[in-house]
Amino acid sequence: QVQLVESGGGVVQAGGSLRLSCTASPSTASLNDIGWYRPAPGKQRELVARISTIGITIYGDSMKGRFTISRDNAKNTVYLQMNNLKPEDTAVYYCHARSSNGYPYWGQGTQVTVSS
């Protein structure tokens, strides 16, 4: 049993930055790749960023160069540093992971609002 809890969302002006956190309880040890997703037109969710158990990262096209995903295994936490935010980045951001048997976990989401 794993719980994912996101934090760090808020309201920021265009061009500003936010740092999101996703903490897994009891730990990230039993999880496969952990990533961030957000709703997108025509899709259920779009990939924002993902990081593997060995630190390999993947980013959505519009996030490259602006967002950075990282992990701190000692703190059981994955971070998403979001820079140069744009109004179109406004969304609820969800943390997602899968257990070794494929069971999906989703966090409750954290709201990011970028004002112009």
C-alpha cells in the first residue's frame, strides 16, 4: 500500500517559478517510474516529466528546458522544478507511479495557477 501526496502548488505570475513535491509513503522503494501529469485538451493526461529508479528522465515537449524532475530517495520524494511558467501551464498537476505488479497510484493533485 502506497500513498502519494503532492504539495507546492500555488499562484504565480508569468515567468515565475514553483517547486512541486511528491512524497511516497511508506517509501518509493517499491515503485517503478514516478512522474508528473496534467490534463490536456483531447487527452486524459499528458506527461509533464518522469524519472526512473536509476534517474533516467523524460519530459513532455513543451516542458523541455523549463522543467526539471529530480528525486531524493532518502526523503522518498520526487520534485518538479518549474521555471519560466506560462499561463498555459495552469492546471492540476498529478503525481503518478506504479507498483512492481503494475498497480497504479495517483496523488490527489496540486493546483498550479499562472497569471498574466
